[in-house]
Amino acid sequence: MPVDPPRAGEDAPEELEWRRVHAATPAIRSWKAFVGILAIIGWQLTDNVSDLRDFVVGGGWRWILLGIFAVVLVAAIYSYLAWRFTRYAVGESAVHLHTGIVFRQQRQARLDRLQSVDVVRPLLARLAGLSQLTLEVAGATGSNVELAYLRDEDAVALRAELLAKAAGVRPRAGATPAAVGEGGQVEGAPGEEPIPAGSPGADAAAGAAAYAAMRSTPARPVHEEAPERTVIELPLGRLAGSIALSGTTLFFLVLAGVLIVLPIVALSGGFGRDALREMGGIGGLLFLLPALLGLASFVWTQFSTGYGFRAAISPDGIRLSRGLLETRAQTIAPGRVQALEIVQPLLWRKPGWYKVRMNVAGYGDPADVAGTQTTLLPVGDLDQALLACWLVLPDLGTDDAVGALTNALHGTGPDGGFTIISRRARPIAPFTYRREGFLVTARALVLRLGRVTRRVQIVPHERTQSLGIEQGPLARALRVASFTVHSVTGPVRPGVANLDLAVAARLMDEQSARARAARAQDRTERWMDPEA
């Protein structure tokens, strides 16, 4: 609801319309405090079952209830005051957010630096019909702006408005918006014919046509959400299979097998009976219970964050949605992905599965252990992995992009135009010296890495932050060097080791020139502005 503008002296434009987040926000934040205090108390009391029994019998539960009530009351009062002092406004070039009770904080999210807009719906907020809008901007960790909480329809409308302003939308009379047709066709892309579903290269070409559709200026109001078409959906069975075939799951299953076999061997009269009795019997093995809890936590996190994954294309950018209890809908603006990585672990080779990760400025949160924000495709077949790459980089800069990436994933040696690492590095890289290398195309640098876990890293030339060459004592003796492409914080760390020193130096000089030229021609800051 509208509120009075800031007092005189506050650094904010007078023409801005200041608003508050939803009035139910204090209640939701207080509920979080309640759940947190219960978790802390439960963890402390269940550490010793006998002490817990004595505490409950002695009437200590009354003090627990009183303490919970006091904490929740304080949290509720603080949340209400924080809500009263929190307000936001949307300008033509930035989103302004004022927070703080004692220490006031004023933040601005510049729309020309906008990387993505996420609509996050935690479980309790979903039940109340509310959403959190997170604006990721290019900057250091913690530079994002969060508006929590808004009504679902208000959050979606605000997301559409922000993305439209960031894209430079200029509604024109009589213009026809680029649209994605039915039956697996992408229509309305300038200079592109509709691509029949199921034809060779349809998925890859659809990605390229979709990008062209993104850049066309839609004739729609700024507040209207852009149309979309789903291009990738993750089946539940494949998600479960990928979790079961992960290295972490395999490690925990081996550990669980040891936990089961050890007591059986000890109780059967073997040499381990005395040792088991010294440990306190079967109950003494409970100290390994955290390992099993860790497995359960890993499986749940991977399943809940990958559940219902869907990737769609729209003029606003790439839309990713996922989540079981807490849902997240990401909209990544075109040209904001700094680097890509296709990964195929050893256990995924037989089913032919791949994972695609990405670096996006503002998404380098260390707390995101599951990589929810930086996963472009949790698991998919080869066609889906290539399509995910095409959504980000529709033009790889080579005549046979599918062949180049397929060779990068499965090939060895110099085939396909790859420059492999130096033969002098064979003593320190006996299994990968013919596998690892790089390929330079007109649009990107492609790095081929790993033999057990295959990895392919793609860095668009215009997204190169800086370059580096590193040498250790052994590398100097072998006259080889490691070539590194510095990117924003994220799971992808582009680089290839053990290149011939002369090759690495030449690549650094040439790549610097390519990056400068590509940045001079980059027009993705306002991707729907016809004058951009």
C-alpha cells in the first residue's frame, strides 16, 4: 500500500511512489524464529535422553514454554517494527529499498545491472499466498535486494515490470510480439523459419531462434508478463535415478553396509565381540548415526530442490522453476550467464545423463550448498544438455556446434580442432594428457577436461573477466603452464592445466584481444531496446 515519501534529507527522488511489503510479513518472520528456537532446544535436549527425561519429569517443560513464548514475542515485536521501517519504490533506472530500525540502510538495485529476478515461495508463504522477490545484481556476494513478502500476483507483475524496464521495452503501436508456437516450433524470430519438432537439430536450432525472439521488441504493456514455452522438463524417475547414482549416495551406502556387517560379525562370535562390548554393545554404534542422517539430508536436499524442474524460453530470458516445499522461479536475463559447464560423472555414463551448471553474477552464495541457483539443468540427456547451452549461447561461433560440443564431451586428441596439453606433461597427467585441451571458436572458448568425470567449460568471449597463467616448480621444469579464465563467483572455474608454455602465452594474448572485441560489440544490456 502507498505510504508517505521519505522525510527531507533522505537520499531518494521525490517522484518515487513508496510502498510497504505485505502486512503478513511480520507473522511469517516470527514463525521462522519459533521454528528456529524449537530446533535449537530439540538439538540440545535430545543430546542426552536421560537428562531429557529428568528435565521433563521435574517440570522443566514449563520453563521451555515460557522461554519460547518470550523469544517469539520479542521476534514478533522486532518483525513488526522492521516492517514499519521497510519500504521500497520502483524507479525508471533502479529499485530503491529502505530498511533498518536503529541503523537505517538505503539500497539501490540498478536495472542496467540486473542479472535475474527470482520469485521464491517458502512453504508458509505459499500457504498465505505470498512470495519473496529477489533481485540479483552484478556485484559482490550479498548485493542482491529482497522484497519479502508480496502477494503472488503482485510479485509476478513486479517481476515483469522490472525485466521489461531492464530490457528497454518500448511498446510500439501495431507491433507483433515474438511468440513461441505450439508443436515444438519457435515463431516470430526475425530471419528464422519455424522449426518442426523432431527434426535433426531441432532442439539446438530452437534455442537459437528463441534467443532471436527474445531480442524482438514485444508490443505489450510493461506490467504484463511475457509469454513462455517450456522446452525442458525433468521426469521424477530420472531425478531419483541421478541421486541414486551419485558418488555421495554410493559412499553413504558403502558406509551403511559397514554399519550393518560389523555388528553381525561381532555377535557371531568373531574377533570383534569383545571390541563391540567395550563400545557399549550395539548402542555404541549410534555415534555413526550422523553419517546416515547426512545421507538422508543429502537425498532430501537434492530431491526437493530438483523436484518439478522446468526450463522455459520467453522474451524476458530463461525461466527456471523448481522446488517441492519451497518453490523458486528464476528469470535469467539474456547475456547474464558468465560461464557454462557440462558435467558427466562416471556413474552417469551408462544412462547417458549430464548436468549443466552456470556462473551468474550475484549467484555466488556460499550457503547454496545444493547449487540450486547455479544449476541450469539438474540432469538430462545429451540433447537436453546441448539445448540448455543453446539457451545461453545460441551461436557457438562454429559451423558444427553440435559436433564440437559432442567431441568436447566424448573425444580425445586433437580431433575436432582441439589443442591438447603438452606431451611433456605425461609424467604428471598420464591419463588426461590426450583428453584435456581447448578449442577457440568465433564466440567462445571451450575447455575439455577430465577422464573419469567428464567436464566441458564454455566461456563467451565477452564474459571474460581476466586471464592468468600459473606455474609451479614442477611445471617450470617441464615448461608447461596452467591457463585460467577468471569468472564471477560460482561453480564453474574455467581453466586448463599443463599447456605448453608457448601455447599458453599465445592463447592469453589472443584471448585478451577477442574479449576486448566481443565486449565492444555486446548489446545485451538492454536486449529489447531496438536502438541497442
